[in-house]
Amino acid sequence: MLVDLHSPQLEALSVAKPNTNEITDMFVAWDTYVSDTMKALISFKKNNVWLFDVKDIHIVQSLITDLQEMSKRIPYKDQMVDMTNMVHMWFSVCPENHPLKRFFK
């Protein structure tokens, strides 16, 4: 038996997972909401590597905690959405920010 992409069995899959445009829209919403915090965190990197001066560790910890908390309540489509799992995915595939993924499990 063959089914095409419009079959009801496959339609359920598209409802269960956000489509690419929605993932992009969610990223834009998250990035916009946390951009100042993310920029502040990135400013503490040394030589564009995720290394920090020991004297700055408390600030870095606070910024990561802020990102974690902010990611739990992102304004998206007139509601507050927990995007923690999405952030983990985005950091998992981002070579530049990959080390941050462990903070968003």
C-alpha cells in the first residue's frame, strides 16, 4: 500500500512538530527577547572562545542564569512560551555557541 504526503497519517506528524517557518519565528522571538543578555555574555569571552577571567565568573554565571530563566517565558504569538528545549537544539547546531547547550537541557 502506498500513501502520498497528504495522507492523514502524515498530516498528524506535521501537526506534532513545528514547521521550519515556525522554528525560525520562534528563534527570532527568543533572540530578540534575550539579545542584550546574550551580547553581554558574549562580551566576556576571551579571544572569541568560551573562556572567561576568573574575576568575571560570577557575572558570567548570572548572565547564564538570566538566559535560562528568560528562555522559560518568551513572548511568542500572544502567549508566554517555554523555549528551553528549542534553545538547547539551537545551541546544539550552532558551532559558535555550542558550549552553551548544556545549560538548556
